[in-house]
Amino acid sequence: MTAIPLSSARILLIISGGIAAYKSLELIRRLRDRGATVRVVMTAAAQQFISPLSAATLSGQPIRDGLFSLTDEAAIGHIELSRAADLVVVAPASANILARMATGLADDLATTLLLATDKPVLAAPAMNVRMWLHPATRRNFDHLKDDGVLFVGPESGPMACGEFGPGRMAEPPAIVDAIEQALAATTAWSGSPESRATDSALLSGRHIIVTSGPTYEPIDPVRFIGNRSSGRQGHAIAQAAIGAGARVTLITGPVSLSDPAGAEVIHVGSAREMREAVEAALPADAFIAAAAVADWRSESVAHQKIKKGANESATLRLVENPDILAEVSKKTTMRPSVVIGFAAETENVAANAKAKLQRKGCDLIIANSVAEGTSTFGGETNQVEVIDARSAESWPPMTKAEVADGIVRRVALELARRE
Ligand code: CTP
């Protein structure tokens, strides 16, 4: 269940037609410098831009370009070719190949491999700005993202065609970074077929407590201090832990989600109620604090609705709420073996998360950016960094269910390490 390092990764690189194909040669060189094995497949259009001989020389492997080559098929069939890789990279990914991928066409070797693969696919789009912005390409892009295809770029800038805007292929160093991230996360959510088979027993016999959603801190009978947390990530973790065979106690603030089947669900309002419920649910093997707990509450709660007074300004005095995560982390008795916190940051995500790990005393922090433009709050996807005392892993954008799956696997690993 360890991540695949780039130095031993097998990359299947599909080069489609576009002026950016020349950058793929540099990409091959950089990947090989880092120790990766690169097998190259070129579409017919790609061969109009760069020669198969250059790609073969740089990759050190013969180039595959045809679906019906008997000699190639005898050596290694196309199904095998698509599976004997850790990651499939499409760079450049033209508008045409994205369209063919989105519709599931298999009309040449490249698209056949893309349809036959069981490995993650990372695409680096490159095309004219109008083509990139065309509704058809937007549709294909959204569709492919929903299918789980990972993307790097495109970037904005002057284009070979003389126009300016988004559509330039990401630079080779950025593609190498994205490949490393994809490889790091690959084991986190897909694993080997063998490890998948044991998924339903991964946490059997374990008790996992998960907090989720916001807390509402009352001001008077009708008003409260709250936040935008939807509870989706916390609920997805509870669901994934149930799927992995754990007994799950989910302690949730007010959300509009249904209770995950199979969990013991405790509904709370305020941070203090959440803390009480967590205390009552202990002991546990792991505690995962995914709730967006309000840091502050009103010092006093009015029994009647507060009326507008003669004064134009009103002052609300706030006092700090108990920090549930820090309290659980610092327990001397009944501390769960694995304590995981979340960090929602708007800037310096990794550095702030590392500081939070130390301050709160937890074992792992799942950090995500909630800066403007991200869809973390309320959205379906999440991009996280997983930080412990020694390392930081950056996972590519995934659905919250996939992130939950990765976290559950990591919990199982951490529990096994402590035995
Ligand atoms: N948390 C908690 N109890 C609190 C506040 C936070 O259990 N009273 C947990 C959250 O569930 C989350 C983690 O602590 O796992 C981080 O919460 P966050 O609000 O991001 O951190 P803060 O401690 O508030 O730090 P800062 O405001 O500096 O970001």
C-alpha cells in the first residue's frame, strides 16, 4: 500500500497531434532522468509534428503507433500495454483526443489503450484558445473529470497560432509534478486488486469516531453563529469506514445529508454538545475530526429574541469553544491510537497545517484550501495534502468519496503500524 515512486514508475505516454508535441520530448527526457520507464504511443497526427524516431531514441523503447501491427501484437498486446503501466499520461491532449476519450471511442491504438486501461489517466490539454473554450470541449472536459481523469493545465499565454489565452500545454516540469502527485495518490484510492479484495475487512473490529458538519452556536432563540460546512467529507469518511468493516460513530452538526446507513449517528448543535458526544463515544481506535467546529460562541445566550435597541451598534461578546481535536489528542487515558484533524486554510496550506499538527498534538492533518475559487465547501470534490510529523503528500483533485477511501486506507495503515 505504499505509493509508487517516480524512480520506479512505468509511464505510458500517449502523444496526440498538436504543436505542443515537441514539449513531450522534453517530458520523456525528464521522466527518464528521474528513473521512470516511459513507453510511448503516438497518434497518426502526432507523427506530423514530431518524428517517432526522436521519441524512440529518448524513451529507449520502440514506438507503438498501430492497432493492427502483427509484430507488435505478438510481442505485447494492446490490452497488456495499457495495463503494464502505473499511470497513463496523455500529453499533449488535443481537443480531438479529449472528445474521443469522452465518448469512449476506440478507433486507433491510443484511444483503444485509454478505453482498455485500468490505471489512472492524467491528461495535459493543449489546443487553440477558442477550441478550449468551445462548449463542446467544456462538456468533454467536465465529462472526463467526472470519469476520474486527472488534468494538468492548460496554461494561459501567447499561443503558436498567434492568439492569447488558456490552451497552452503545461510545461514539462509541471507535468512531472502532476505525475508524481498522481502516483502518490494512486495507491491511496485504487491499490492493487489484492488489496481491494480485503477492503471490506480493512477496519473490521475497529471503532472509529468521526465528527462532521458545522456547529451552530446560539445567540438567541432564532440566531446563531455558523459556517458553510456541508458535512459531505465527514459523512463520506463515515461511509467509507463502514465499507471497510468498522463500527462507526458519526457525530454531526446540522447538515442536510441523510445519515449513512450502518453508522451510529448522533446529531448535535453546538461545539460543547459535540465535545460531550465525543467523550461519551470513547474509547475508539481512531478519531477523525472532520467537523468545522466554531472556534467561538456567544458569551451569553438570550432567552428571548434580541430586539433592535436605541443604539445603532450592538456588541456580541465571544468566548472560545473547547478544542475537541486538541483535547482528544492530548488525552492521557483513552486516547485513540490514531487521531486525525482537518485544516481548512485560505493561504500557506502546508505550512499552516504542519503548525496545526504540532499545536493540536494529532497524528495526521488532512489540509485543504478553502480559498476563493475552490469548491471545497459544499462541493463534490476536494484536493488535500496529507501531513504527518515526517512527510507531506499532495493528492490530486478527487471526489470526496475517493478522499474518504484514501483516508480510511491510511487509518488502517497507521493502526497496523502501531501494533
Ligand atoms: N476542531 C475541533 N474543535 C474546535 C475547533 C476545531 O475539534 N473547537 C478541529 C476541527 O474538526 C479540525 C481541526 O480542529 O479537525 C482544525 O480546525 P480549524 O478550525 O481549521 O483550526 P483552528 O484551530 O481553528 O485554527 P485556525 O483558526 O488558526 O485555522
